[in-house]
Amino acid sequence: TELPDPFVSSVASPPSMALPITILSVADMIKRLSGPMVRDALASSSSASELGADLQTLADSLLGLLPALDGTDDSVDMQVKLWLRELKCVAYDAEDVLDEFQFHMLSGVAPAPARNMATSSAAPSPPSPSDSFETRIRKIRQRLDVIQKERSTFCLGEREGARRAETMPLPRLPGYATVNASRVYGRDGDLKKRFLLVLDDVWCEDSSQWEAFKMPLATCGASRGSMVLVTTRVEFVANTLGSRMIHRLGVLSEANDRFDNLVKRSFFELSHRDQWYDVEDEEEEMFVMHDLTHDMLKTISMDECSVLEEGNTFSISPNARHSSVVCSSIQAFSEFQSMCPKSLRTFLLIDLKDELSKELLGELFLKFQCLRVLDLSFANIKELPDSVGDLKHLRYLGLKGTNITGLPEAVGRLYNLQTLDSQHCELEELPRSLGNLVNLRHLLHQNYDYATTSLSMMPRGIGNLTSLRTLPIFVASKEPGSASLGELKDLNELRGALFIVRLHSAANGAASAREASLKGKKHLEMLLLEWGKGTGTRTRSICRRDEAVLENLEPPTNLKEFRLDYNYRGFRFPKWMGDPSFSSLETVIISGCINCEYLPPLGQLPSLRFLSICEMGRVRSLGSEFLGGGIPRGFPSLMALHFRDMPEWKHWCTESEEEGDFPLLRDITLDDCPKLEAISLHNLTSLRHLTIKNCSELKSLGCLSSCCMAEGLHRDHSTSVLEHLEFRRCPQLEFSSQEQLPSQVRLHIHRCHLLKRWGQAHHNRLAHISELRVTGEELSIHEVALKSRAIGEGLKLEEGLQKLELAWHLGEFDYEDEPEEVLAGLEPHSNIRELVIDGYRGSAFAAWLGDPSFSKLVKIILKNCTECLSLPALGKLPSLKELHISVLPEVQEIGHDFTNGGFPSLEILRLQDMRSWKKWTMTVEGAFPCLRDLIIDRCPRLKGLGTALSRTKSKFRLRLREFDDVFILEQLQKLPKCVTLCISQFPNLRELPGKSLPPNLKELEIEDCSRLKALSHQLPAGICGLVLTACNDRILSSPRSLSSFVSLTYLWICRFPTLKSITFGSLPSLKELCISSCPELVSLTCPSSSSYCASGLSMLPSLRLLSIKDCPMIRFFSPEEQLPSLLQYMHISGCQILAEWCQEHPTELSHLTKLWIDGVLISAHDHDQPTGGQLITNIEEAISNIRNNSTT
């Protein structure tokens, strides 16, 4: 019930399943249109009673056809298929008419007049009296009468339907094995269809809707063993559905097993898109639908679904209801739009780069009046026309990532709309008519960070949206026409996360907060309350007002995460904060509460696992009041505790020294607490990580005498759980002379003079620990917002500083100077070697960044600098070898200022995620003289490199990754020094532009280009190395694909999950062949033969090294066939059949120098060792030997 209608209707099901659902939808609509609202609206019509009778007759006629559908499927003859198609068209038309009538009932406007119902796609006429609706219903009835008469011709009566369901054999689906009839037992009548229907994340609690949904399943010939699997987060839903077995998921092991089974059955396959990503979680994998499954579904649904792609031949059925259009140009878009039938219900626009004007959108809306789903996400759109309000049937409107700044008031006429997605748009306001959308369930309007929302208010009337389930951000405001907090009162279906921001400007403060009744929103899981900057006024009355607002915004007790963020001005916290009735609360983050001197008793929360306290400017001490007194232990479930930016905090202690509090606490972080003098915690029996930074007055850790760390210091080292100790910039902190650290601890000390001296004096006690770093060479500084603090860091005096990280991650601060001034104040000493700037928010970088006096600087990383308009002038840095630049979305051009000086030592340059970068110009002669690697990732507007690197004198490797357009490849012939080219994840690359490639190219790597089916015949003649990874199988199935590589000496083929065979052309120079991760590969062939490996390898007379890994199906040749005579090294791993053959036929392999099977050296005949007597011990050394000899 969550998804809009076109997603619910079965676009990919055979008629026997799709049609009953459509018919039931019509019947359900008729039931709803028979309610009192419709009767009252038609009370003045003389034909009201006749209309009611017509509606009932229509419902009866359609429902009466359901039994006739039993057993119809793709095996029936063409005439029956045409009959079914006409029935489906009538059902769709009936649904359109009824849906339109319901639309007019919601709008209070009479339905449209009669129109030709031969197709439901004609443009609507102006409104007229309601008897036109009766006329249209009667026309549909007449069409149904004809269909009813025809069904007897095809033996489609009710009895025939039941008999057919019992006696018809199951059809054989293309590409799938049929059931072995000899192993199926029972009467013929029992051999009905079995199905598994999975409904994911169900929320509907209405049993009547479930009964209506089950009806077509009961009539489709389902046999015993059929199953409906439902996943839900609400146990009441499971009970409502009448589940026979409820399985409560603790861990997902069983689900994982079933998913793995689907992978084995080729329903899903592993996506290789992140091969070159710097993924932090190496265990994370992404799966996509398998190509075979995708192709099967396309075949089944081709009559109703179409995918139109620019550059591909295509056709579209006049009965199509759902279409995806993939194009980059307006010309192609207009062509596709003209070809799509008017009856479309789903229209998805993908990859359009040209601007889509208001006028063209108007034509689109005028033509496709039956749309239920319209997705224009990430299209270049600046404005919607008013005609969007004429899409009466629309359920889903996707505008995500477009350039729209406002929505027309006409959006308020979309009375059937269920989802409005405007995420990551710079919307300045929502339409005032939004409150009319009474069916809206999902209002998605957030940006990447709530603090950057461009909305200034929520429109009055939003409280009418009582079906709303998703409302990520509510902006409080006093502006005219804005909604008060009280409008949240009846939005009790809200679930997931709710951010209420700018509470400093909430109208009617405490009263509206109380009226919001957040406590009644039982489905909420996360709540953020943010006050914003406000006016800076902090009178006592304002502070008391904030206290009342927070008190009245009490959330439901089943909340899982709570954040109180930024400039709450109250003196105290409400009583509900810390109340143990919040038994599900796991995460609490409190920051920027500028007047509070005490923290709430959060220790009473029984399930709290993560607690972060930041920017509490008046808190001076923490004691037992923080623990609370309502439960035997304080913080019984807490695992991580972080304190940051607490400028007045001096003491932390607990009165009791008995065991009990913080029993599960594993991680403590204290950062930027400059007045904290002592810490006194006791019996932390689970502590593993302790990090203390920027605590200049901290002298001792009183907990050492009784917590687990102290026990680790004084007891047997093997039983301590402490793993990591980190102390940074704590110059007065020291241990006692008796301390002894446990053996497994990692100790990091940075700029802690007394601790460093302690380590030098007691170095014998540190000899046994697993890791020790006592250094002043590395420094990480976060969230510096004031120029005075930046200068106070004294970085320019730190001569020993080698690596510096400057980072900003937390958005705006209560008090802050201009970012440019802050960065200027953080200038380090010129001895620095590595620099990282992360999250900087200024529009320009500081001048010191490119100063050539930084003569030792060898590596720079600039990332997430989202406001910078240009790159710093780094070209004059004399020793810079590595430069990584990523996520600078506002930079449009890289020019002379950046490259001035020529980067005399730069070897590695990486440019990544620069979404506005269009042009790279350079006029410096001989720039980049040492360049080895140039990596450009995800820069969608960059159309070419032009002459930017045409003057460099150094041979380099160019890697291009994730470009939707292929224009970036069209000027590479201007790069004479590019000798290696890597092309990765070009989803629209269909043909390699051979003439445009670098003329002196030696190595070519192509990865994850699924639409590339053949290589060019005009490739540079000097290519000696080719690596193909996760591409289309057709590249390797035709001998012509490799025939252009006349100089090829090595070929690598990796990760082709469905590849069956590889066909080699003539490759006379090939010396090295490596094949890996091709689980379906059976054979290597040549153009004139279909025999196994020998025939394929016979085309490779110069082959000296063969490596085959993880190809379990590959088979070898017969004994009478021979391997290439020059073959020296063979490596077999994960290839059981091939390994067995090698072990059974040693004589055929006797001429080999080395043979490795599964990492073990099986045979060695070292009669041909490399010059100098170096022994080859593994396949890697063998590859190096072959290539070195090839070079010489």
C-alpha cells in the first residue's frame, strides 16, 4: 500500500495475474464512489439513481469475468491473447474514468464531459455537468458486453476456466528448466500453479484491504504450497494478515541464506561498480538484478513496458503503459515523447543533460494525461508549468536533484498525489496550496544536511495531510502564511525521522508546541529539535519560553534516537529527558545548549548505547546527578560516550566507587575541554578505547586506580580488555611512576610533554606493549570557527610538525569568523610534509597554501570544500608529489592560476566528484614534467581535456571513471604522452572511439562498461597490453574484437560472470594470457573450430605464460593436442577440472619451466632461468620476468 498505483499494478505479470488486480482495483473504486460524498455531490442530478445502478452493473460485469481468466497464460492462442488485451484495456479505461471522477469529487468540480473511450489517452475537455460521467460509464459497459459475448467463442466460461486450470500443462518458460513430471505425484487436478509472492515492508493495518488483495490470488489456480511472504516492522500487521507463522528476525542469517540461494540461481549478481572506490567497509558488497532475469522480465512485459535508449534501435507497443526514456539531448527526448502512446501511466526520464524548458514540459503534461508516475529526477529543469496540475491521476512526482527553486500553486490540484520528491533541490518555498493534497503520504524535500535547507517555512494547511508518513523537515516560522507547530497535531501517521528546525522563530511558542502533540506519533523513530541562530537576544523571558517549548515537544516513548541541536537557550532541561519510560532510546546527541549548567539524568535510560555532548558552554562539573537514581546502575547499556567543546567543564567524578555504573562502556572520547583538570571514574570493566585531546589543564586520570585500565596496569596483562589509549595536546597530563600498561594496548601520545617525558623515563615498561607512538609530528585539528583560536594554535611555530589535518564537519557554529580568516590563521610551519583540508567552507583558499616556501610539502588532500569557487595556486610548490582534490562542487574551470609554476615534482594528480567542472585550460609550456598518474572520477560536466596536458613531457597513465557521457573520450588524441588509459564505468559507452585515443597508447584497460559490445578496428597500432574487466560478453565472443591488437603482448580477462567461451583471433605477439573469475567459462576457441583450449591457444604461437584462476567450469584439450611450444609458466587456481587434467597428463606439460596449481609448485624444470640466476618462485615474478624480457 506504500507504493503508487503503477508500481503496484503488475507491469511484468502474465494476464492471468495482472488483469485480476486491475479489475479488483476498479471494483474497489466503485465501492468508494458509492459512499455518501459522491451521493451528496450527485444529489441534484436527475440520473443519480441510474448512475449508481450503472456503477454496480460495471462492477458485477468485471468481477464476473474473473473466473473466466483461470488458467489463461502465455500458452493460449493469439485470438485469446487479443481478447485478454482488449479486456485489460477496458479495465484500464474504467479505472481512469473512475479515478478522474474521484479527482473531481476531491476538487469539488464536476467531472469532465463524455469523450471517445476507444482510448483513454485523449486530452481532457473542460468541466461540464455530471451526466457526462454516466455516458462514459455506459460506453465502457457496452464494450464489456461485447467482450462478454466473445468469451464463449474461446471457451472462457466459468466452468471452462476451472477445468482449464486443472488440466492445462504448465508451460515451459524460455531459459528455465521444467519440472520433471516423473517426480511429481498426485491427481491431475492437483497439479496447479504454485507461486511465491513477497511483500516487503508492509504497514497497512486494514484487514479489509488485505482481503481484497487476496481475492485474485485465490482465483488464479494456486495450488497447495503457494506462499505469500510478508516482511513488516509492526507485529500487529502480521496478526492482521492472518499469518500462520511469524518469524521474528533477530539476526538476518536465514534471510542471508535465502538471498545467497537467489544469487546462486542467477536472480542477483554482484555489481563491480566499486572496484576502484576507496570503500571504508571492505566487507560491503552491492548486488544487482542478473542480466538473464532482467531480459526475461523485459520479454514478459514488452507489451506494457518499454525502455527507449538514445542510440539504440527500439519499438514501442501502442498498448504500452510504462516507459523509461534514456537520453541526453532534447532532440532525442522530443522524438521519444512523440512516439510514446498517450495512455502511458509511468514516465521515467533518465540522463537528460540539456535543459528541459517549461514549454516542453507543458507539451509532455498535455499529452500524457493518464500518468500515475512521473519521475524527472536529476533532469536539467528550472521551472514547472501550471499544467502540471492537470495530471489528475498522478500518484508520484519525482523532481529530485533538479534546479527547481519553487513549485507552482497548480501542484495543489494533484489531489491523488501520494509522493512528492524534491530532495536535493534548492526549494525556497513550498506551494501554499500544499494542504489540498489530502492523499499525500511522502513529502521528501530535505537536502544532504538539514542545516542547509533553503526553505524558510512550511505552508499553512499542511496539517490537513493526515495521511502523511514521511516529513523529513518541518521549518518553524512566524512569517505570514506559515504553518504553526500546532499543524503537526493530526499527522499521527508520521514515521521514521522528523527534524523540527528554527524553533527560535516558532509562532505561539509553547502553546503551538503543546498542540503539536508529538507524544502521540507512535511511529516516529528519530527526532531532531534545532533552535537555529535566532537574534542573539537571551533575555530571561526568551530562555523560559525555550524551556516551555522543549517541555511541550515531548516525543513518544518508543523513540530510538533524539538530538537536541544548536542554540537551545533554556536554563534547564525538561523532566522527560532522561525518563526511564523511554525504554527504546539508543542514541542521544545534545549540542549547543548555551545556558544549561547541568545535564539531564540520562543515566536512567535503560537502552541508551551512544551519547554525545557538545558545545555546552556553562557546564562546569558532572557528578552523580548525571547518572540519575531511578535504576540500580547508571547507563546500563551505554557503549560510547563523547564530550567535545566544553569550555568551562572542570571536574568529572562519581561519588560511589562501587562497581555498577557504565557496565558496558567501551569508548570514551574527550575533545577540546580546556579547563578540565581531573577525571574520576571507577570500575569501567569494559573500557577498550580512551581518547583525550586538547585538554590543556588535565593533570591526572583518577580512574586509573580502580577502573579496568588500572586493573590492566596492575594485573595479569592477558586479562585486560583495554586496547587503545590516545592522548593529544594534553601538556600537563602524566602518569604516576608506578603505572604499567597492559601488553595489548596501543598507546599514542602527541604533544603531551609530561607523558612523553614519562615514556622516556620508563621506556623499559613500554617495551612489551603492542604499539607505541610518541610524536609531535602529526596533528589533527577539527571545527576551528574563530580566528583567535586558529592563531592560538600556534602552528607556525611547530617546526617538528610533519602532517596536519584541518577539518570541519559540523555545519555552522553559534559564533564564527569568516572561514577565509580562520584558514589564514591556521598557517603551519614551512617544514610540513603532508596537508589535509576537509570540509572547509570558504569561497577561496588561503594564500599560504601555494607559497613556494613550503619546500618540503610532498602531499596535499583537499576534500569536501563545498563553497570554494576555484582551486588554489599550487603549481609553484617545488616538492609536491601527490595532489588529491575531491568534492569541490562549485569549481567550474581549472586554469592558468592553478598550473602556474608547472608542478615541477608532481607525480600523482586525482580530481574526483567535481560536478560543475566544465573546462581545463593550461598555457604553461612543459608543465607536469614528472606526472605518472592522472585520475579523474565522477566529473559529469567535463566534456574533454582539450590541450590541458598536450605539452607535458612525461609519459603518464590516465584513468577515467564514472562518466555517463562519452564526450570525455573524444579529444584524447591530443595527449601524445598518455601511454596507459583506463576506462571504468561508462554505462553509455557502446563503441570505443579508436581514432580519438592517445596516439602513443601502450596499455588499455576497460572495466564495467556493460554496453560496450565490440572494440574499434582503428585502435593505435602500438597497444601491447589489454585488460578487460566486467564488460559485455560479446567483446570476447567475436574474433574481430581482438584482431586489431596486432602488437598485443599481454591480455588479462577478469570478472565475466556469464561468459561461456572466449574466441581468439590471430594474436601472433601475445606472450602473457591471464583469465580470472569467469565461473561459467567452459572453453577457449579459435574462429575455425569449436574445440577446447588447444584450438584457441593454437592461435597464440608466442605464448610464454598462462594463468587461469577461479574458472571452475573450464576444460582442457585432448592428449593428442599440444600446448604452444614456447609456453614456460602455467598457473592454475580454483579450476578443479583443469587441475585434475594437469595432474593426469604430466607428459603434456613436461616442457614447462614452472607449473603452479592452487598456489603449490607442482613441477619445476629450471633449465631456462632469467639472466643473473634469479629464481622464479611465484607467478608474479614470472609475469615480471616475461615483461622485462619483452621490453628488452
